[in-house]
Amino acid sequence: MKKTKLIFVTNYFGNGGAATVMKIIIEDLIKTEKYDIEIISFDQKNKFDNNKNRYEIPKNVNFTELHINSNNKIIEKIGRTIKLRKIFSKNENSIIISFEYFVNMQVIVSNMFLKNKVIVSERNDPNKSGNKKKHLRNFLYKFANKLVCQTPDAKAYFPKKIQEKTIIIPNPVRIDLPDRFEGKRNKKMVTFCRVTRQKNLVMMINAFEQILKEYPEYKLIIYGDGVEKEPLIHYVKERNLNENVIFNDFKKNLHNEIIDASMFLSSSDFEGISNSMLEAMAIGLPTICTDCPCGGARMMIQNDINGILVPVGDEKAMYRAIKKVIENPDFADKLSKNAIKVKDTLNPKKISKMWTDLI
């Protein structure tokens, strides 16, 4: 029986929401033995410290990294397009699945007039991520066979003709996460994410600073890397918070390290569906998130039942939510027990079936 060729295209096959979802889907699709799978990744050697955060490539999956030796962005895009088209031309009648708007656009251009099907997926709030290229993106998306969005709000952003070929598929939750911790939790709050402006970690730090005035024994631990990390470290030192606000890199055993934390915090200004939020809920961390566009947190969190939602940018509301969790152990325990139900709701088999049905 001839296998269907699937070509996944991503910006970087490593730590990050899009790559994590892609990895989970691919690993589940491999088990069906129906597909010949290839992953194409844009060249990220200068941004991720010699690929220390790249995921291990699954067995029996081909991996191609597009190396473009130019610092000129236009030449880089042209070079990628040429290389992508060569690969697509050799694999006509394949199904190409790309994640993230800027990757999607290059994939569509590279596949013009070829016989491959193209499925593109938005992994963030389209009103914030890529909105400056709105008209070009909307034009190119007309040539995609399907668009996958994570939330109804993301789907609603696009013109009706694009919405007609859009399907909503939420993120799956990893099955290899540790079980919920039962016992006395450590006095630490955690978050793990790309350290970028989008995450608005300043707001989180400011809310935590207010908590320290009443609960000086607590610590906030931020796991991740990104362009805002050094400025944030400087900000924390300026406010004399460096003994209580700790920055760590991503770790392979991260979930085991944070399993006994008092809570997980997310202060993003916008998100698709945050994998960090889902994983924190899945291991039973009481979770506090901003109710940010494009509605991913709102899809998963029932306020005061399995987590707490606070308005975007509202550090006072986050402070009050943190205090509520600290001062009400029974309430925190209820949030924890209800949060782990997300593992069943977003089981990889359920989500992968949605992708398989789409393919």
C-alpha cells in the first residue's frame, strides 16, 4: 500500500508552541503507518545556540533544514522559496502542512501551479501576529486548500471566503507529563515561555512585587530564553527583586522540576492557545492567565473552576488572583484537581484524529 506523503514546514523544530504541536501530531501519525513524513525547518543556527533546543527527529522521518547564506532578508526569502519549490516539485501530489503565518505565505508561493495540497495553520492571534501583512496574507490564503485556526476568534479574523475553508483544531496536550503532585506545595510561582514582549512579563513581575510585600518567602521562577531576557534581568535588579525573581533556561525535565509549585502564571498580551498554560494545567498547577486574544485561555479555563482569568495588562487583578490562591488552599486544590481534566479533553489521539480527518 502506497503511503501518503506529508511535508511539514516550520520555522524551527524546537522549543516553542508551534513545534511542540507539530511534534505531537507527527509522532501520532507515525503510529498509523499510513504516511511518509518529512519535516522542513528554516535555518535557525544563529538564533538558538547551535540548535541546543531542537527536538529529536522522530524515527523514519526525513528532516531538511534550509540553509541560506545571506543576511539580506529579501535574498533569504527568495532562497528559501527556490529550495522549497524544488522539494515540492519532486514530491507532487503530496500534502504540505505549514505552521505560522510567515511560513505559510512562503509555502503557498513556493507551491504555486504544483499539484500538492496545502494546509496552513495560524498559531497565534492573527490580529497581532502578521496583521501588517494582512492583505497579502488574505490574498495568498485563497490558494490554500484549508486553514487551521486554534480558536473561533482567530477564524473570525479572516474574510468569509477564507472562513469557509477554515477548521478549528485546538492544541493537543503531551501524554508524557508527570502526574499531579499531592502534598504541600513549595512557595514558588512559575512560568515557562519564550521571553518576548508578547508575554508581558513586566506585568507579571510587578504583580509579584506587590505579593512580596505580604508574602516575602515566595519566589517567581521564569524559565525560557528570548530577546527580552537580558532587559528583564536588568529590570529585576533595578527593583532589588533578584533574590526572589529567578531566571532559568528551558530544561528537559522542566515539568518534574515545577510539579510542586504553588501556581503557574501567564501574563501574555495575546496568544493562540498557550502550550505552557495547557501543560501547567495538565500537571495540576493552579493556573492564572490573562484573558487575552485570540481566546485560547478562555476556551480552556472556566474562571474559578479550573483556573483564573484576569484582564490583559491588569497587574492589580493578577496580584489579587495570586493572593486568592495563596490564602485559600482548598480553592487552590480545587483548581488543581479540575485543571488536569484538560489531559482528556485535549488528548493527542483526539486531536490527531481531527488532523487525520482533515488530511
